[in-house]
Amino acid sequence: MSWVLVGGLGYERELWERLEKPSFKVVGTAYLLATESFSPAPWAEVAFAEYLTHNYAGLVAESEGILHLSQSLFSCYLAMDLALAYHNPAWIFLPGKPWRLFFLSEKEGGCLGCVEPYHSPPPALVWERFSLDWFDTLAAHWKTPPHQSTLWEGKKTYPLEKNPHCPLHRKEQPYLSGKEQLVVAVSCGENSVAITPSFEKKIDLSVYQEMIRPFVRIRKTNPFFLEIEYERFLCLVFRQGRFIVKGTKEKNTALFLYRQLVGV
């Protein structure tokens, strides 16, 4: 059987080679703003030019497990929800400061949601770069994974116990069901795409402005939204987490910019 590799950082081929070329079905690779398309992955069994959503449940159900390497913390929790629903193991590189590695066992232990409920992260642009040294850690355990769910923080490891109050283990399936997701709407008349999170995501625009300033051109500020330029796109970031990008009708471009500029 194949593994589902959820990508996005651009290290998908390096990871595949480091693990001695297992069979991978890839969902998402590095996104190229210049062409508004995902990088090709001819080495994969099949590659889907899209970010992970709950619609990939069938693919996960038929797989051996999930391997997740992207800049979206929200996508990590969706991957855990999918893995738990179909009793699959999952290896998840957790973005943040610093990056971490999590193994979700289908046999014993809890998930990351048992100890850390999802929280809206900062924009991916301000996070530290992913270290390829993490591939060594994964490769050392890939063929003989831990029996229990385990979290690696640097060189330290922590077994995670199951929390009976965790919604993922109570089979509430907040991510797999689509109850919590990013709602994407492509404008019919204008060359724009709007993204609205179905979950609570409040943004302190004054703090956000200082955080994002080194990476963008700020055009307008007021108590309700921030207007910024990034590459060739004009973007509006609202304090409730809503996001509008002008200059495209490609939903994956909007989702990429949301990850980079807003954080999810």
C-alpha cells in the first residue's frame, strides 16, 4: 500500500529519497506564485495539485498512513483527524518555533490535540526555516516506529497519553466532517478570492502589522482591516481572520497566501 504524503514545503522529493523511495501519493507540493501552480512530482505514484481537505478521506482510508510536511498547522490537525478515523498511523512535522515531529500511533496513546488544542499560528513567513536534520530523526524510526504516540522536541521525546475529552478521540471529527475549515469563495465579477475561516480566528491588527511589515508593503490601515501588497497581489486582512486577495481567481493561490500572510 501507499502512504499519503501531504506536502507544501518543497522538500517532498528529498524526503522520498531519504526514506528509500517508498510508494507515495502526494497531496500538494511547493506552490509557485509565478505560475500559480504546484511543483510537479513525477517521482510519486500520483500527485494531486491541491492542498489537503476533508475530501481526501477516501484516499487516506485506502492508504498505509499519512506523512505530513507543510506550513499549515491546521492541516496537521486535519491529518490527525483523518488518521484516527481510519486507524492509520501518521508522521507529522509540526510547524512553529521550533519545528517538532509527532508520531500518531493507531495502537496506543493520544494525539497532539489531547495536549494542545488547535490554536491559530502566526504567518508562515515569520516562522523559522525547516531543518532537513528532522529527516534523519524520521528515517531512524520510519521502519520501526514507536508503539505509542510520541512527540520529538529537539533530541527529547515525550509519549502522549490519550485525553478522553479530546474531540478527535471522542470521534467528533471537527476537521474530517468539514465543520472546521477555510471557506473559499471565488468572485464571479472581480478578479479576486475571499477566504473565511469557519472557526474563530481573531487578529490584533496592530500587532500583526508590525509582525508582517518586513515582508510586505502596507498600503492602508484602519481598525477593521489591513491592506497590503505582496508580490503582485493586493490583499486585505480583516480582524476576524477573513482574507481577500485581488489579482487572481485561483483558489490555491489564495490559500497559499493565507498560509504565508495570515497563518493557519
